[in-house]
Amino acid sequence: MSAPVIRAVLGRALRVALVLWFVVPLVPILLWAFANRWPFPDLLPQQWGLDGVRSGLAAGAPRAFVVSATLGLAVAAIATPAGALAARALDSGRVPLPRLTEAVLFAPLILPAFAVALGLDVLVLRARAPSPVAVVAVLVVAAIPYTTYLMRVAFGAYDSGYEDEARTLGASRATVLIRVQIPLLAPALSGAAFLAFLVGWSDYVVTLLIGGGRVVSVPILVGSFAAGTGNSAVVAALSLAAVVPPLILLIVVARAGRRTGART
């Protein structure tokens, strides 16, 4: 076999392995989500049904999904432009003490989330900030390192000559931003927004401690059921449903990135 054929076979095998790596762990969850009775050591459930789905709906799953979606969208809306601005400033070299600035920006990745949330919880209580606002603010801080890193990589490959040419032709700053910079950085911006959305959507520690039990998101609801016994079906149903929105968003972001790359 020739080298190109071997590389093609290995690449296909790697893609299949990656798909199996993500799909196989979901199989037991999928079975449990529609199993009313699955005693050990049976290989498959003895009784199928929707008891887990009904229990999740009765426990407030729709409201929890709305809360998680709101947190994810709010965090993405704030952390994405903030990360882009931080990355642009760092890339331009106009930031004083850049090493210290980078250390501050990326500190949330190094410090334990539990310790940070406990410390900030005291400040939130003394500031008397509303729980939803406080949760979003802390999650934005946690998401900015991801958006900053991704956007800094994008700015490293960004050609500012397009902006110079547009200004030479008389374009204003707003026109350059809307018609030149954002379209060229759209794939990176969508990827950064997706990561920020995941931070808000999937967080448990910050939402639990800062929210004080008043902000009930999907991870909080799953954790409450997982803490008890005999709740495997409802935990599986909620967990499976929690995977769907990020997966759909990932597909949309990937397709949008491919279309943008094809146009450019």
C-alpha cells in the first residue's frame, strides 16, 4: 500500500475511534433514560418506559433548561467581546506589564473553582448583588481565559492589511469593524462564543455556591437527583437532554465556520 492510502486509512480509523470514544459512554445513559426497571446484573432493562422523563419534567426540568440557556447566552454575550478586546490589546503590544496582565486574565484556569467560588461568595453576600447577576459575573470571569486564548490565536494569524486598505478607501472605524474585522474573525468568534456558552451551560460549582440554591440550572437539578438513590432513570434522562443543546450548537458553529472559510 502506498503512503497516501495508509494515511487515508489511518485518518479514517482515527475518526471512527474518536466517534466511538464519545458515543459509547452515552449508550448506558440512553438505555437508562428509557428504562423503568433495570436490575443488576441484567444486560438490558427489563421494563421500558418514560418514568425518568416524567419525573424530570415534574421536578422543573423545563425551567432549569431555560435558566441554563440564559446563563450560557449571557456569559457568551459578555465574555466573547471581552476576550476579543483583551486578545487584541495583548496582540498589539500596547498593554503595560503584559506578563502580569496575562497572569491575571488566565488566573481562573489555575485557581480551583471551588476555592474561588467560596471566596467570591463572601463578596457577593456583602455587596447584596442579586444571585443571577452574581452568577453571570463570576462565570464571565471563568470564561474570559478561554475566549481570550482562542481570540489571541486568531489575531496571531490575522492580516491587518485588510483594515488598512479599507481605511485607505475611506471606510470609517465602524465600517471596518462590521465589514472587515468581524467577517474575517467570524470562525474564531463563534468558537469563543461556543466555549463561553459551555461555561455557563454546564457549570455546577459556581451556580450552586454563588446562586445559593436560588438559581436552579440543569447541572444543579441533575446533581440533586444524583445525590439520592433510585434516581438513575431521571438522572440519565436529564443528562441526555443536557447534551443535546450544546451538540446542536456545535454543529451550527462548525457549519457556519466552514461556510465562512469557503467564502473567504
